[in-house]
Amino acid sequence: MCGIVGYIGKKRAVDVILKGLSYLEYRGYDSAGIALISNNNTNIFKAPGKLSNLKEILCLEKEENINATMGIGHTRWATHGLPTEANAHPHSCNCKSLTIVHNGIIENYKDLKPELEKKGCKFISQTDTEVAAHLIAHEFEDKKDLLKAVQSAVKKLKGAYAFCVTHKSMPDRIIAARKNAPLIIGVGEGENFIASDIPAIIEYTKKAIYLSDNQVAEIKTDSIKIYDENDTLIANKVENLPFEPIALSKMGYKHFMLKEIHEQPDVVRNVLVDKLHDEDTKVILDDVKLNKEQLSKINRIQIIACGTSLHAGLVGKYILEELTGIPTDVEASSEYIYRNTIADENTLVIGISQSGETADTITAIKQAKEKNSHILIITNRKDSAMARLADSLLPINAGIEVSVAATKSYMAQLLSLYILTIFIAENINSKENGHIKDIKKELLTLPSKLESILNDTKNIENIAKKYSSFKNFIFIARGINYPSALEGALKLKEISYINATGYPAGELKHGPIAMLDETMPVLAILNEGIVYDKVLSNCEEAKARQAKLIGVTNFIDEKHKNLFDDMVSIPEISDIVSPALNIVVLQLLAYHISEYLGKDVDQPRNLAKSVTVE
Ligand code: AGP
């Protein structure tokens, strides 16, 4: 989503900010802008579209207009108003003295706007942010101090925000504020940085202060002062940042997505290391703060997540119910929050999120916390807002994921769910040991099986080319691979904009079958197991309607010959662990179709890597 970078120091701010914004590009945006403040002068530059458009404008500027050593920049993902130059940030007040960049949504902007208009404020954009600009400017007229103006204004704002604010009469400071949207202050020597995410500043500093909700910060070249919601100065808590700059390299792959797909064998190894040693040793999960007695009291599990993380949660339901016998519900966070969810102190609530910053999931978790449920967070970001809300934290250690389409984080979430399930099952003795041992053994063989798929992708590439001109796709599966069908379809629509839908194979005949003809390819996941014959029959039904059929299977069967138009084989694997292999085929298929169609694989249109608005 939107990205913020601020800089105050001795370097040319434009260089630091543009570089920082380029490291946030992967998060998704549709316009960009920058404000440079020097000698009581503010220069604002904005452009719709990619950051390169903004860079072109800046290249044509005279040096004296862009040589400031302080500034704020922004990449905007449109929520209120089209992605135009007028709606791009920074926004300003009537006299252009104040500038602001903002992530989040000011929910009461429609209430505040008429009052400000009555006071003479002229609005030139359709954004909610411009209301904040005028509001702070008004407070500034009264208080004559930018910190005090922001402190007073934020008390009138509802919704979510991470801000950076400057005023040309105070060119030695940037004021930052946050509520329900991430913001960090990078601590340098003789310079300081502000960013909505670590990659923007990691090249310059490894030390940062994470702003908490309702805090306001005054940042100068050589000082950082943080104030709480009562405007009381509080002590700075400087933390070490977790990323190395190298993590943002494509390492020779054409796209981050392809690199991240290929990283999955190592991702699995990373999840398992220190947790699962061999099939005879119990799973160790030091970060799960529930002992045997507490685990035995759990009578309900609720998994809340969005998008790809939700699909990982659906696989989680199958394995948790199968191995622990505890009833498990999975719900999209955005649905969980607007009804009276039944949860209590015997409910284990599992929040799953790659970014740890997804607004819907954060709200859902806060709601569950109020019911005294134990909150367990599975995330790729140990430093995220969600991680900070956790009673137990299960970091998935997938490494930074740059491609907007989640791949390796899904794999790491799946593996974390297997490990967590086994941990619970072993503690409550819910399943006979033999079954669990078999699963553990298989999990340990996953990296080499994944490698065997990734080492020979020619067949998948050919299938991708053959089907890339189709406008619609159906993905079907049953049982534990139904979520794989959903995730495979999501991957395809996200990066190729092809209309793909996942269905439980048995549901085809209850409606979707009406759409089948030779223009509608059907991809079926057929794993040897209790639903194999059923999926095969559903494939026959599709074939009888002339649909082109693609199979993904771990089973060599003569019956496939005259039925499937194309077939991808995966290594031998049990049904319960198979989602971890099947999904790689579907990720590769989506990737190669998108690449073949010449789409922007890593930054698909309209999407954001971390969705920080509800
Ligand atoms: C995945 O490819 C998507 N970009 C999206 O569905 C994502 O999984 C969803 O927004 C949830 O994000 P999170 O895991 O960071 O909470």
C-alpha cells in the first residue's frame, strides 16, 4: 500500500527519499510525490503512475530547487479519488507552508471538511488527507508550533494514519504521528529517517524506533523526541532492524516472484530447523506460551486471515481437526469483525499474516483479545503490529517477500501450521503416534521433493504458453486440496488478470458446470487418497462438456490417458502433506502465464503488498 519516506540530515534528501520509495515500490502504488524543504521554502513535485515519472520531472529541475537536506516522500495507493497528480501526496494548505504525507484513511474527513471550508480552506484534491493538511495548518496558526499543532489535530481525527508533516517556517524538524498504520524512525548519526517499512531505510541505518499507536514524534537532525497520547515526553526505545539490504536483490531471476518460488525448499528447511529434528522426537515450539494443561482446555480454534493467508488457514483447519480433534473455524478477517463471534478463554485464536500489518486481521485480533482468547500469530514479520498483539508468536522466517503475489510466505505458513498442529496433538495426545510419525517423516522430505519439481519446469512452462490466451479458468479439488485450488486461482487472477475461480470439485455440478465448454479450461488436483476417484468422476463430467482438462497428480493412472489434455506429475506424497507440493505447480503456472502475457508480474495493477486499510 502507500509508502512513506522522510529524511532530515546532511545528504540531498531527494536522493535518499527516491531510493527509499523505490524499495517500497513492491508494496503497490499508483502515484508518487515529494516535498523538499529548505531556507523557508517548500518545493512539491508529484506525478501519477510509476516512480520513474516523478524522477523524470525531478531530472528537469534546477539544482537549487532540489538540493534540500530535508524532505518527505510518498507512494500513493488510491483510496479516495483517482490516481491523479492532484490527489498524489504530499498535500498542503492554502498558503503551501505545510506539507503532509499520509498512509491510512481519515474516516471523519467528510465531517471535518465543511467546517474547514467555512474557515476559508480551499480543497484541490478528492483525498481524505487534504483535510488533515488544512486541519494541522489551522492548529499551527493558533499554536505557532508544528509539534503542538499535530498533537492537537490528531485528537480530532478518526481512523488510521501514519503521517509526516513539515512547515516551511520550521525547516529543522519533521513531525511524525501514527495510529493503526506502521511508521518507524530510523536513527542515524547527524541524520534521521522516517519510513512506513524497513526496506526504505535499511541501507542507511540498522537502528530504529517503532512508533506506537497515538504517539507523535519530533524529528530533527540530531534529536528524536517521542510523545505519548497525553503529550508527555517518553523515553526512546531503539531497536535493531532485522533485514539485510541483499534481501531485495532478484539474485539473477527475472522476477522476485520466480526467485521466491525457487526459495521454497530453503524456506521449508528454515521453518523446520530447531522445531522438527526427526520423526521420533517431539516438536519443539519455544514461542508457543501454552503448556499441556492449557492446551487440553482448548475446545475451539478460530483462524482469521485474508487472501493467501486465509487459504493457508483453510489447509490448517483440515490438519488441526484431523490430528487434534479440536473444532476449527476459518474466517476472513473482514467478516469476523462485523458479527458477534463466539469466543472465550478456551478458544485459541490463530491470526495468520505475511505482513503482520493487514488492517482487517489486526482489528479481528483485537476483537478476539477482548474475549480473553489466547492469540497466536503466525507471521513473517516479527516486528509487526500483529506480532506485538500476540500472546504466542510463531515467526515463519521466510525472509522478505517482495513480489505482491505471496508464494514462499504461503509455503512457510503451511509448514508452520503442520508444526503447530503436531505440537498440539503431541501435547494433548489426540492421535496415535504412528500417524504423526509418518507426517513428520514426510515433512522432512519436502525440501528435496520441492527441488525435484523446481528443477524441471519445462512441462509447466509449455502448458502455461498453451493456455495463456484463455480468458477464464476453473480450478477444482476436494478435501485438503480444495484450499490449493482457491490459492492457485487467486495466484492466476492476481498476476494475469484472467478470471479464475476455485471450486470444491463436487460443487461443479451444482452450478458452475453451466459455464463449461471448450473455452473454459478446468485444472484438477488429483491426489491419491479418499477423494481421488470422486475428483476423477468430476473431471469426466467436465470432459463431457468439452472443457480442456489439466491434471496435477501424484498418481500414475491409465485412466488419465484419454481424459486429460495436459498433465503435471508431482512426487509421491500423502494426501495430508500434498498441498505443499501441489501449490508450487499452480504458482509456476500462474507465473509463466503472466510472464508470457507480458504482465507486471511483481507489481500487478491495483494490488498492494500489505493492505493497511480496512
Ligand atoms: C497474496 O498473493 C495477496 N497479495 C493477498 O491476498 C494477501 O495474502 C492478503 O492481502 C493478506 O496479506 P497478509 O498475509 O500480509 O495479511
